[in-house]
Amino acid sequence: MDKGKPVSVFDVAAYILGKQPKKQPITAWKLQKLVYYCQAWSLVWDEQPLFKEKILAWANGPVVKQLYAEHQGLFHVKECAQGNPHNLSKKQKANIDEVLGFYGDKTGQFLSDLTHMEQPWILARTGLQPGEPGETEISLASMLEFYAGVQSSYQAKVNNLFSRD
């Protein structure tokens, strides 16, 4: 089965935004966390990155700088003009749908808090104080190791957290 080649983060963002109910706008902050989780789980499920852009460990969680630049100054995001969801393979879309099914109904704050409890972001923030700006990349290797290594037990824990929302 074709896993698809890595695409742009803008393609992924455009797909995510296209899946949002029209009356439920998505914050730029939440969009950043969703593309992060799409990348992480693509590494586990497809053994390759979903998109080529780097993810940085900013103070408020994982951020793709190029996507941030496109939506800078916006609270809610409705479209991603640089993205084309048709560039995604069926498998990539199915994986994104799985991520949205699991994380999509959570707030940006919840997702940010969640990333702050996970090793890839924590490791990339080593040596930085809380709230201190940073440009360290969250490595694909750390993402793969963490999410693959704890996939089943971690999902059970997160499901438990989600059920308390």
C-alpha cells in the first residue's frame, strides 16, 4: 500500500482545516499541536515523516515556524492558502483522520499541556527555563522512539485523561 511521500506542513494544515465543522473555528495554537501529532503518529504508523518541515520546541509547545509565519497574528484560522490537501495520499489522509479522531475535540491549551508532559518536547527544551524562547528542533528520532515505545500503554493513559474532560 502506498504510504505517500512527505508533503508540506501546509498541505496537512489545509486538510485539517477542511475537516473542521464550519461553526467550530480552530485556533492557530491548536492547529500547531495537531500537525505535530500528525507528524508523530505518521512516524510510528508509516515509519516516515508526513511532512518535511522541522518542528521546534517553543515555550508553548511544538511549532512549525513556517506555519506560524502564515498565521501570525491570527487567533482563529480558517484556511491555509499555501496548502493543497489533494497532495496527500489516501493513507496520509486516513492517518490524519485518526489523529483528528483522537485529539481533534481537545482545546489548544489541553494539547499544549499534553505535549509538555511528553519526552520529545521535554528533551528539546533541556536547559531552557519555562517560558524562555527556544529554537531547538524536536527530532524525528525522539518522536518515533517516544510514541512507538509507549503506544499502547500511553494511549490507555491519555484516554483516561480525556475521559475526565
